Amino acid sequence: WDTRRHFSALFLPYCKLECEGYKVLDSADRKNTYGMGNAACDNDIEEAWYRFTGAAGSKMPESPPNKNTCGTHAPGWLNGRHPSVAEGKVSRQVCFNWDGNNCNWQAGIEVRNCDSFYVYKLVKSPGCQLRYCGSD
């Protein structure tokens, strides 16, 4: 009984859609080291699975970025840790940092570890000038 083979045969089909059928967030102005820029919004983002890559970084930060970074006023960060592969798809809260409150606004999302990267099922941000942020 090869547990790795059986685990893969049972588990991998369930993550295939998220880990292969995602949209890409790769613009440099999404990264936590970028300033405010044009104060972009994610209140019109399509609800879908996304992957941070390239100049945007590789994942969502797990601690609050400074306000007026990530190309917006209120950057979004993952309030909690990223899941392991074995945890599968998990629910998490994204907090948007503003005016001394690291979690001034919140959005519920889903996250999956695809072994070498993460994907996030993002929803429209709770308002304008709130934006999901990337990091290394």
C-alpha cells in the first residue's frame, strides 16, 4: 500500500481546478514594497481564483503592510497563516489596513496550497481604495 500514490490519486483531482484554472496578479504596484501609486481598488475584481506571481510577489502577506502601499490607500493582507497542502482549501480573512487599524475592513476568502504556490479565491473588496497585496 503506497500511501503517497493513493493520497495523490484521491486528493489531486479536487485541487486541479484551483491549481490550474486561476487568474494571475503580477503587476509591481500590488507588492507590499510599492507606494500608493494611483490608489487602485479591488471593489470590481471578478470573484475567481488568483495567484500572485512575478513583480507582485509570490503570496499575500501574513502581517499588515503599511497603509498607502500596494498601489492603494488600504492594503489587504492574510489574517492568519497560509495552509499546508494537506489542509486543502481553507477559509481565511483578509484585513485591510487603514488609519491605525490593521483590520479596519475585512473580506472572507478561500486559500489553497498548490505545493509550490498558493491560490486565493478573492471577492470584491468592501470598498474603494482597498486592494489585495502581494509579498515575497
